[in-house]
Amino acid sequence: MLPLELHELSYAVGDTQIIRGISARIEAGPRTVILGPNGAGKSVLMRLCHGLLKPTAGRIIWHGARNGDVRRHQAMVFQRPVMLRRSALGNVMYGLKLAGKSRSECELRAMDVLEVVGLAQHASRPARVLSGGEQQRLALARAWALGPDVLFLDEPTANLDPSAAQDIESIINAIHASGTKIIMTTHNLGQARRLGDEILFLSNGRLKEHAPIDRFFREPASTEAAAFIKGELPWQ
Amino acid sequence: MNSMGEAFSAAWQMLAGFDAELAQIVGLSLQVSITAVVIATLLGLPLGAAIAVGRFPGRQSLIVLLNALMGLPPVVVGLVVYLLLSRAGPLGSLGILFTPQAMVIAQTILIAPIIAALSRQTIEDAWREYDEQLRSLGAHRLTAAMTLIWDTRFSLLTIVLAGFGRAAAEVGAVMIVGGNIDGVTRVMTTAIALETSKGDLPLALGLGIVLIGLVLLLNALAAIIRELALRRYG
């Protein structure tokens, strides 16, 4: 599947340019964090990579792609988890069934991941009555169950309290440890430090920096990144 | 005032005594309207779902048309079905004018657009919420449509009940294509119209009470289902 290459990628809605000519090469391995202020285009960039949006210009190339269906080898977790009106177990099994797994296989795999994210005791409860943190863990389980090569996470803890966010972060690390490439967005510097191995810093639709985490925080090369790290608000 | 009181007490006696004529009329009403609702749902629900998740030229016009068809006047539907089924009409050879089948056809035409239009709205609202998640999981449009129908099943049930209420309460269409023939095509609404004009108020009132009771029951049922579903599934 990887590396993922973005070539002069642009996305516009009407006259509004949201992503402006981004080129980058994302390798297998390190946890990639897409960092930037609100409205920088982080979520849109991720949706373009995942194929939910079509770029208005430029190309997305999965270099290691095995025959055809690249979507099969990716999964995504959204900022607000979308839970189907069925049990927690049913939600995980839904994705597996779409991936063409047999019923018994689905159930085994689904129970396994629910166990890992700590929701096994809630397996038969309706997903929509779970708490926000539990729903997000369930969303992670649903994505992880598919065994993706790449997992996209869009601000996965933005709506959660610190303790729920901590649970999510440790699950993300477990998924990383299992060999899945993590690509996530955040506007939270602390989370970027904790979870990131490399940073793509976006500002106003442009890729300002692509650097290993240490270097990014020690000596940011762009004024926008330096200001963002210092917590100033130059875009206002 | 006095005659109204007498009519009421006579009506209650008929209801309490399970009057045979009244029971027969209520039975036929239910049979016709339930059949029409089942057929209209089988036609309207997939159509609504297809329009909700589909992207094709003329979609917006189709939605406008469908919404407009919700307001079809029953007498006009009755007239059109009458013309189609009458001996000289294109479907005259079927020979089903003035039969319950003709009434089912008319009511189906009346409520299929209601079920299609309202389920289109419900499913499209859900689609907006689920769209990215379902596409991310690799669901194609048909799978997505099935998932959305299942996930909105309680709202859709309310829509089907609304369709049934409309069918059971309408008089114009069944009067024209059924003919209000005693024992054959006489249903609650047509009987009320006839008995009132004949001056047989107890039967008319008795049927009116059953009809209002039925509508109340349906709405209570819809409310209970929604409430239970919300509590159970969120």
C-alpha cells in the first residue's frame, strides 16, 4: 500500500481553494500527524487521501497498492463517530461483512477487537446509547477489525474529556504497534507530541512543513509553524 | 340535541353488541386499506430510498413532483381510476370496477406518493449523517440504501401508519370506484356519507366513532413505537 505520494494536490469548492498544491511522500512506519489550526484543510486533505473527496487537481498515488481496490486496505475514524442503530457488536460486524467475511469469522474477529478496546461487556448493548468515549472506542474497533494497512483518524479525541482521550490514544498506539500505519489530524499540540513521529503542518491549505517530530518542535522552519507552536494567532 | 343524544346511545349499542352490518363494513374497510398500504409501501419505500441515495438528472424535479403528489385530491384519483377501469377504458376488460380490487388500486395510487416522498426525506436526512462513514466502510449505493432503511425503520413505520390513516379516512376515491354497494364495496367512510344523507344517524355515528378510534389508536401506536425505539436504540 505505502508509500503514499501526493502530487500537486488541490481541492476547491467553487472559488474557494481549500487545499493548494500539496506534494508530499508519506512512508510506511512512523505515525504521521497532520497538524494545523482550524480551517487549515487538515480534514479535507485526509478525506482526499481516503478517497471520500475527489481532488480538483493533482494526483494521489499509492505506490505499494496491490491489485485495484485501495479502499479495502484503508479505514477511517471520524471526529464524530457515526453509530448504526444496532448493537456494538453489530456495528463492528457490519464493516467486516461489507469486507466480505463470513458470519462466523465476523463474529470472532469482532469480539476480539471489542475485547481489546475494553468494550466486550457492552457487545450486545445498542451502540447509540454508549457514552461519547465508548462510541469513539467502538469506532476504532470497527476500523481496526478490518485489519487496514492504513488508518486515518480525523481529530479522534476532539469531543472527549481527558480520560476518554487517553483511552483513545493508547488504543491508537496499540493499532500502530500491530503494524497499521497511523495518519491522524489534530490541532492539539500535546497530542501531536504524544502520538506523532512526524508532522505535516498545514496552514491555509498549504503544506508548510514536513518534518520529524523533534525537529518540528525544536526548530520549525516556517513562521506559521513557529507561531502555532508558541500559541500565537497570526491568522486572525 | 335530543336526536343527537339518541343517535349516540344507539351507536354505542351497535358497537357494544358487535352489530353484524357494522362489523362487516369495518372489516372491509380494514381489508381494503391494509392491502393498499402494503402495496403502496412495497412500491413507495424502495422508490423513496432510491431517490434519497441516487444522483441522476431530473432528481430535483422528481422530488418536487412526488411532494406535490402527496396532495392528490382523492376524488380526482377516483375519477382517473374510474375512467381507466370503466368498460370503455383501457383496463375495462379486467371487469373490476365497483369491486374491492378497484378500491385498493385507487387507495394505492393515493398513498404510494405519500410513503415515497416522506421516506425519501427520512432516508436522505440519515444519508447525510451516514454518507462518509458508509462509503469509508466500502458500502455501495444499494447496500447503503438497505442499511439506511433498516436504521430508520421506526420513522418509516410511522410514515406507513400515516399512509394507512389517510387511506382509511378518505372517501372520494373509494366512493367513485367502489360505488358504495351494500355488502360488497361499502366501507366506513362511504357508509357514513350515505347513512347521514339517509338520516340513519346511529350507524353513521357508530362508524364515525370506530374511524376516529382507529386513527387515535394508530397515532398512539406510532408514538409508542418511536418512544420505545428511542429509549432502546438512541
